Amino acid sequence: MLRLAMLVCLLSSSAAYANQRSAELVSSFQMYCTPGPPDFSALDAKATAMRLVVRKDVGSPRNEGQFTHAKSWRVSLDSGSHELVASEARGPNGEVTACGIGAENVDGDDMKQELIKAMKLDVPVRQTASADGTQRVTLWKYDDDATLVLVDGTPMKIPGMYLTLQRRTNTSR
């Protein structure tokens, strides 16, 4: 009986941790990525003011109006750390700006359910598995020109996810 009680306690505490982790990640995503449309410069300034540690800063030269730029920072939460990512790109088909978070130690299903609940999302526009079956990609229409994308390893029970808000604009005239 004592063993059963200990097992139930362990299982319920790990479920509470998983839900706490997902809730903290969604809250972090909302704080950084949803106050307005994704804006690389604004997010860079906010991360700098918060003294977040830069993990990566990569890009291509801004020649002839075409470029790519991505920058990421490490964010620490009570449940663990995650990566905050800002990106921007311009090419012949328009411009894309994005804000996202990535974390390795979170269950995709827990994250998806917390995201739906916290952001009051409807049914996804699309949900597909990658060709090799290792990832699930779920898309929601966020507003007129923005898409919310959750990529996780749920099909293979691989922990981890990447959640991003992408805004696409056609700059050709």
C-alpha cells in the first residue's frame, strides 16, 4: 500500500511539473512575442535591457534589400531555461518577422493544451506530421497576416518544442 501511495505521489508531482513547465513557457511566449506584431528591433532592445545572454546572432548581409537575421537569448524560468528567438528576413516574395521560444524538456501535448487554453485558440488551421514521423507541426491563424506555429516531437514521444509567431508581408509593389 505504501509503495502504491509513493508511486501515485511521484506520478502526480511529475504531471504537476509538466503542466507548470508548459504554463511557464506559454506565459513567457506571451510576454515576449504577443504584445504586438513580431518586431526584431523591439525584441532585441527588450532582451538587451533585461541583460539576457545572447546564444546566437547570425545573418546575411543586407545587400540589394534581401537579408536574413536571427538572434537568440537564454531565458531562465523556475521550471528551467528556454531559448527566445527573434528573426527577420526579406526576399523577392516579401518580408517575414518572427518571435519564438524553444525548449527541450517539455511534452508537446501538454504544451499544445496549455497554449490552446491560455491563448483561447480555436481548432488549428492545419496539423501534420513530418515525412519521417518525428515531428508534429500545428498551425493556427493568429490575425490577418500572422500565423502561430507549434512544432513538437509528439509522434515519437520525443520531448521538446518550438513555438513561433510569424508575420508575413508582401513588399512587392
